[in-house]
Amino acid sequence: MRKNARGPRQVAAGAEARAVNERRVTVSSLQLPNVNLPADLRSVPFVRLTGRWLESVGFTIGGKVRVRVEGRRLVLTPLVASEGAPCR
């Protein structure tokens, strides 16, 4: 077991392994600048992912990403140079 970065709480080895494969983030809102929209339509859902862990799984700065929707799930896949054609 190791100490959790947030405090003295102990983290089991299994939980540490899961942490590499799973992240929990909060869906925030982003205000669109278009003043021609009503106020209730200017706010859209926004998800931000940051961290060195993205590099460790193939997401590089400036790299392209394919976003696929599977039901209620988003699947993000880093594109390699041969797949670097414009995404649709």
C-alpha cells in the first residue's frame, strides 16, 4: 500500500492499478460567445482531460484524436501519422 496524494489515507494495490485505467472527471459548462443565442443555449457541456498520463497512453501534444460515440460512452483514440487525415 502507498499513501494517497491527497492525504494519509491508504490505497490498496488493486485500487492503485485501477487508477491507471480509470479517471473520474466532472462535466463543466462552457459559455459560447455568440450573443445571437438565448442565454440558456449559450451554455454547453465541457469535459477537460489533462495530465502526463495522457502521454503515457499515446496522446501527444498537437496529436489528432478520433472521438467515437458508443451509446452513452465516448471512446477517444489517438491517431498515428498514417491515420492523420482530417477527422470527421
